[in-house]
Amino acid sequence: VQLVESGGGLVQAGGSLRLSCAASGRTFSRDAMGWFRQAPGKEREFVAAMSWGGTSTYYADSVKGRFTISRDNAKNSVYLQMNSLEPEDTAVYYCAADTFLGRLRDSSCPRSCDYWGQGTQVTVSS
């Protein structure tokens, strides 16, 4: 089972990026999926999560109104559209999946959630 992120890069403040996470090895259509990020010297933090059916979405306060999570179960993929990027958004972004949406939103997820990708670097210059 593998989650592979892509789409990271270097962008100027105010710009946009779209991250993708492609899952393989099994279907994730019945799993909640989400995004976390980790900046240098900081703990991994929750960014966004979506229920398996896409009916429930949650965002960190710091990204509300700027980031949008979506998923395509037919492609076994989840996406993160990031607009109005700020230098504070600079981090390695990780895709995660878990049976339970609540666990994805919990602070223990970096230690307890079922599946993780290897991360993709996002750098926002001022």
C-alpha cells in the first residue's frame, strides 16, 4: 500500500499550487483522507480532511478560505488546491488516510493514522 504525493514546488506569495496524492495497493474509497504539513523545527500539523464520500470536510483555521480538499475515488486520489499562499505555508505536505475521519483530525494522527505518503515540499517565497 502506497500513498504518493506530487505537485509541490516553489511559488511566490499570493500564488497557487495543487497537490495530488495517488494511492495504490488497495482502494481507499471507504477511507477518510487528508493532508498534514510539517515545517522545519515544528510538529506535523493537520491541514485538511475529507470523509470517504466527500460529504464532510474539515480545515485548519490557518488555511480556511484558501485551501480546498477534494477527492476522486475512481482514481483513488485526493487533492489539495492551495490559493493565496503565504510564506507561513512553507512546509513538507503529507497525504494521510485512515478508516476514521475523527482520527485524521486528532492531534495523535501523526502517530496513529493508518497510512502516510512520503511528502512533497512546498516553498512560498515572500
